[in-house]
Amino acid sequence: MLSQLLAQLPLDLSQGFQVVPAHKLLAPIPTPAEGADRAWCELQNIAEYQALLSPLPFQSAQALIITEIDSSNLSAVRASLLRRYPAEHPVHRLNETSLNQQTLATASSAQAWYLPALSIEADLASPSTLEWVMARLAGPHGCPWDRKQTPASLREFLLEETHETLEALDAEDWPNLKEELGDLLLQIVFHAEFGRQAGRFNLDQVYTAINSKLIRRHPHIFGTTEVSDADEVLRNWDAIKATEHQEKGSQRHSALDGIAKTLPPLATAQLIGKKAAKVGFDWPDISGVWAKVHEEIAELQAAVSPEEQAAEFGDVLFALTNLARWLKIDSESALRGTISKFRRRFVAVEQAAQAQGRQLSQLSLSEADTLWEAAKRTEKQ
């Protein structure tokens, strides 16, 4: 059977090829789940869960033969292939007597399909392509700008791309988030390529580190451990993490250890409160948190010297981050939202003043406040 198929193909056997039966391209049928066991998209009421076939059992940069195709699996096979190949990619429909070329978008059922190899530049959906592109840019005769960079010089770009990703996330701008996540991923691959060339680590080792960590810290999914809820998952996670640090000889001495020094102050404050709460250093209920906020505000109002005012202002901010934690609000996201809202309304006031032939600085406080309230009403409509 296979020899008959190969005889029909415009295939250079010296370049190699793959043979994959159609059933290997079918996503597994997910086990029915109800209630809290449903997938993320269903728990969030976004969409019906679609099982993912991953990783794909072929390399699209090499010639591929798919066998055992029939009407029952045709749609699923095409969907899997479209994860790697463009819709216009040629497909040779094979049977024992003929060879018929179509495209992946139009190919119909046959005994087998033959797909010529994609060039690595065209294999745009493959993670290995990004690794190859970065190696080419930072390699011999590569891009002068890329080869000029260092891990230290890339730091500002990693920070910038992280914040642009957060901005798209806050705006729920999903098309832009897709692009920003790609930009953020590029920074990771950039650092991994420098690590590979320096003999420190490579991208495979980055994948190994995170995959092994996720499997190890989810024994209730990949092992036999049973958990009752998300809180127990977090307790197990912390226990496993502590054991890992001990085995590496980096056991932490304080419950507050392990917080990145470069985190923004609000995020650091909220994380410190969270870590302290894990070891019982917290209020028994939210009424105590509210009382602490009012206490700190009163002390700020009573402060006289600039030093006292600065210290008490910091105490107010810290108390507010604890309140945010109790209210399940992310302090950084909340403040970014308020800043964005202020910016929109301020620009609207500027434009309204300009429509009157005036500058904002020429308005009285009462006039500016009237335009501000109008901007608020317009925003709510």
C-alpha cells in the first residue's frame, strides 16, 4: 500500500517524509464535566470547550502523508492541519490509481493525502520557526541591531512589552493582546538565544523547566493527589514550592522572601499582605481592615511635618492595598483603570473648551467642573 502511494508522489526520498494515520490528528473527546469541573471557557460563560490536539504529531517543514482519511474524520483532520499549513497549501489526494492536486481548504475525502513540506519561513504557526528566526537574526551575518544587544540592554524592552501587554489586557482588546503576547514571547526567545550561544541554557531547557514545574506542582491533575477546592491547590503549591527550594539549598527564611525587587510598589505591597496572611498575620474579618484604613487616614490628617506626612501617606497606601486584597481587587489594575478614566475625561474637557474657542487654563473652576460632569455623563451613555 505505502509503496504504491510513494510511486505516485513528486517526492525526493532523500529529504525524508512522515506517515501519520488520520486518527493521530483527531483531538481527544473530552470527558464530560459539570459544575466546577468544567473548562475555563465554560466557567466564564464565554464559549463551549473545544479539545486541543497538542502537540501535533508531525513536522510541517518535512513532507507529510496522512493515511486512513474518510468522511467521518475529514473535517477534524483538515482543522488540525490548518494549525500549521495555510489554507492554500497544496494537497495531493491519493488512492491506488490516481493523484489529484487540490488545496487544503478544498481537499475532499480520499484514501490518503500528501502535503509537500513547508519552507521554515512559511511555517508561521510553529514555535520552532520563531526559535529559528531568532537564531538567524542573532547568528552569523544576522541583523546588526540584534547582534548588538545584550541581556542587560533587552531589559527595557521586556519591561515595555510587559506593560503594553497589560494595557491590551485591561482594555480587553483581544486582537491587540494577541499581537502583544507575540512581542512578549519574542523577548523570551531573544534571551533564550543569547543563553544558547553563551552555553548557559537553550529554549528547550526553558520549556523543560516550566513544563516539569507545572506537572510537579499539579499532582491533583498529573498524579494521584486529591483536592477539594482551589484553596487546597494553593496550599499544595506552596508546600511543593518550599520543598523545591529546600532541595536546591535556597530555603527561604521569611514568609516574605521571594518577592521580586522590581515589582511596582503597589503590587509589592499587596503581595506582602497576601504572604503575611498565609501565615495568619491578618485581620479576622474585613471590618478590621476598614478600621485600619480610617486610622491611617486620620494619622495622615494629623501629620504636620513633610516627613511625617510622607510616612503616613505610605501607611494609607499600604492599608488600601490590604483592603484591595480583601475585596479581591488588584491594586495595580484598579489604579491603571482610574488613570485611563481620568485621561479620557480630561481630554474630553479640553476638547469641549476648545469648541468654545478657549483654553482649559482660561476656564474658571466652576466652568471646568461643569464640562467634567458633562464628560462623565457622556461616558455613561
